[in-house]
Amino acid sequence: MQFDSANKPSGINRVVLAFKNSQRAFKWLAKNEAAFKQELFLLALSLIIISIWQIGIYEKVMLLISVLFVIFAEVVNTAIEATIDRVGLEIHPLSGLAKDLGSAAVLIALLISSFVWISVFISYIGYF
């Protein structure tokens, strides 16, 4: 099977197909990726905390976005890993570098999320 770039879906059909593809990807991630499962748990925990915590809507949105950013980075990292593995399973320095860079992106996203959560907590308790 080959991709036909001249016969791409358009309009609402494109949106529906894109949604189905995304849904399939999320199912695969939830079934096969331990890090994604952990981040889904983090998201669920965050949603509980955000719904209980008496802070402003701006702070709640920022906390939620920071966790979603971690999940976004994990999805991109997994896509990089899958692409590298599709190209070849032999050990190559550039393959390792690509995977390490994807992992670094997840780490940066986790640091950003941590800083956001710590900042909101510190401002909530009135430290600054």
C-alpha cells in the first residue's frame, strides 16, 4: 500500500479521520508505553488536585497545561522512537542521539511542569 498525496481527505471527513487516528494512537500508548501510563496517572491526580484546590482559574489552567505539555512531549518522544526503530534496529550513534534528544524533551517538559506547580504552590501559601 502506498500513500496517495493527490487523494487526501478534506473537510469534515479529514477531521473525523484525524480524530480516529489520534484515538488509535492514544489507545496504543496507553497499552504499550509505561511512561505514558504514568503520565496519565499524573494527569488524573492533577485533575483531582485542581478541582479541589481553591485557586484562581488562571492558576488551574496553567497547572493543567503544564501536565498536558509533559504528555505532549512523551507522545513526540514515542513518535521519534518508533520512527528510528522503523528505519532500522541496528545500533547507530545518530539513532541513539535522536532517542536521547526525545527523552531530553520529556525531561524539560517535566521540569517546566514542576516549576509551574511549585510556583503556584508558593504563591498560594503566600511565601512571596
